[in-house]
Amino acid sequence: MAQQESNEASRTCGNKADKTRRSWSLKEEETLISSLKELVANGWKSDNGFRGGYLNKLEESMRRAFLGTDLKGNPHINSKICAWKKNYNSLSLMMGISGAGFNVHGNHMVDLTNEQYELVLKKDQNAKGMRYKSWPLFEA
């Protein structure tokens, strides 16, 4: 996911102009990841990010998968990609700590001791609240 950065998404990640909030289902997130991978496989990704119009392609993909969906390239898909990047960086930091990893229960929660978690929070405040959250799409 971190390698699938686009110039357009990078420029607008911090934009708080649109206050539209939307909850994504796991199926919608899985479909978006699949669509992003398909774009990469079809040559839409270059060294500097995705080619122009990639949000339209993703929007079309989501409409095909979910008839009548209200998902838009901007703000919904762009916002989701920005959130994934932010969370991926924090999760990578957590997983980089010696002895850290996903727990053995199979629910994709990060297993950290209290000391390890405090160390992570000193380096990254975004990690607050991520310790007991499930991350089933981390590998994708």
C-alpha cells in the first residue's frame, strides 16, 4: 500500500475542506485494494505515482462492484487512501519493534507490551488507539 502513492493523493491528504465522512465496509475496502492492484498491473502506476484519471477508474470499479454506491473519487477514495498511508506508517513502526507482531488469536491485532506501546507513542502520536484495533488488510 505504501508503494502505491500518487502525487494527487499526496497533495490533498491534509485537505480538510470537505467534511464528508463515510464508513467503509470490509468488502468495500477489499474491492478498493483489488482495484488498486489491478491499476498497477495494467500500467497505471509509474515511479511518481498514479497517472491522471486513476480516481475515475477506481470510482468506476467501485460502481461495478456496488451498484448504486455513493463512493466518489474525491473525497471518499482519496481520503481512504490517505488514511491507509497514515495507518500503514504507524503499523510499520509498531511491527518494526523487536518482539512485536500480530497476536496468535487470528484477529489481526498488534501484540505489544505496555513498554513497547509507550515507545511507539513517543515516536508517533497517530498510533494512539491502534493497539486494540483489528487490521485484517495490513498485508494487502
